[in-house]
Amino acid sequence: MVSVIIVSFNTSSLLRRCLAELIDHSTDVEMEVFVVDNNSSDDSVGMVESEFPQVTLIANEVNLGFAAANNQAWEESTGDFILLLNPDAFVRQGAVYNAVKFMETYPECGVCGGRLVKPDGTLDPSARKFPTFLSKFLMLTGLRNKYPRSRIFAGHEFGNFDHNSVMEVDWVPGTFTMYRRKMLEQTGLFDERFYIYYEETDLCQSAKRHGWKVYFLPWSEIIHVGGASSKTRKEHSFDDAALQVTKFRMRSEWLYFRKNGGIFAVLANAGVELGWHLLRWIVNHMPGKTDHQLKKKASAKIMGEIVQSLRETSYGGQTPAIPW
């Protein structure tokens, strides 16, 4: 039995397709499906109730965040495997079946993720190494993207790895992630201090500390739109490159580094980002720079958000009140 958990927030049309393709493309798997709606303002709840009566719906009256909402369904689930699926992710034929068979074959696998493909057919990042202040520096400076095959500049990431082969990795995105119940009984699902972002990275850290392995699985392919729920948060600045709400990303980042690396890891990562944008702000004060006013303003805004998020989380020591 596979327990599928989908957390929804204002993604009705995408959620409809997500559920339809999950059901159509997984007829060879025994499933129970949960949708946890985080107080959507669209017709997500009504759509699920009317069009997918076989789905167990949990309708929250407040947005509890991604981690807590998944935990709600996890508490009610009964499957040997727990599949977390984003509402903007559409499984291809056999994706769920292949993940189950892989985990049944390799009992040391506690977590596996699939091959993510954008709607235009290009690959989405499907596997990651654990983040560090060095990886942040190489990403911010653009050196990682400029030299994607360099061991020095891109060695902190898997980069252009072979998406056609199974590979043990550090962590996999929560877009399509299967967990073994036996592992979750040891680790728990998500730390609810993470409202959104970094919760899956943190869980993979915990899995490895408990002796479990994390794998990328090419035979489970998923079409991923990306950032669907985050883009509905119009009141916040949005990181188009990472498809994340910037303020929320920073809060979770400091929480993650404080938990898994201590205060030095928080200061190192925040310092790299703060220093980079301070440098950009200074450079754009130089004469002859085009669009310098906009670039100065953008860098100043990000520096302000870094400082604010550090204060709000007590340098990663506590989570702000939910909902964020």
C-alpha cells in the first residue's frame, strides 16, 4: 500500500490534473490518497469533494505550512510507503509502481525521488548535495552555472549528472518523494519548525544519520510546473531562479543551518549572501553603470530581508509564529 499525500494551496486547476494523472497512471498500485488543503481561497476543496470522492480530504482553516500539513496526513496514513507529491507535479505511467519496486528491492533505501521534467521537456534539478556556504557562494557568483562541469566550481552539486541511471544522493526535492514507513517511524516526517522549504533537506539529513540511503530514480518520471503555490503569495518578493518566496526561504535556511551545523553555519551562509549583495550595492554606486538604481534597490532589499529574517528566527534558533 502506498499512501499519497498532496498539500494544496490555491492550485485548483493543477491539483485536478495532478490527481487525474496520478489515478490514471498508477492503476497497478494499491493506493490511498490524501489531499491536505491549507485554507485555499480558490475552489480546491469543492473541486476535490465533487470530482474525487475516493480521496481523503483534510481542509484546514488556516495555512499550517507544508511540513505540518504533510504531518497531518502522515498521522492518518496506513501505507508501507509514503509518497509526497506536489499539486503541480504530474506522474507519468509507471512512476509510482517503479518507485515501490525499487524500494522493495533495496531495503537500505529509505528515501527515493524521481526524474523531474519541466513542461517544455527540459530537466529540472532532480537530486542535490547538502548545501554549504561554499555552494551558496558559487551559486551567487554564477561560477557554478558558468562552469557546470568543473569539479572546483560545480563539484558541490551533481550538476549535469546522468539522469538515466540510479544514483545515491544527499537529498531529493519534495516534488515527488517516496519514504519508507519503517524509516519514518525512526525519524518522523517533517520538523514543523519549517513552514515551507528545507524540510525535505532536513529529513534526508536525519535519514542518513539513522543509516538509511537516499536515491535518485530515473524510472519514475514526473512533469513539474514548479513554484505554483509560492507564486500565489503576491504580498512577498519572489525568487524567480529558485521559484521560492525569498523571505520564507531565508527563514527556513537559517533554521536548517542552525539545526544541522550550528550558529557558525548560519553566520557563514548569511554572511556570504549579505556580503555578495553588499558588494553589488557598492559596485552599482560607481558611475556609468546602467540600471544602477534598480540594482542598488534590489540588493538593498535583499540585505534588509537577510537581517530581518535572522532577527525573526533568532539566528536560526526558533521559528516565527505560524502562519508565516
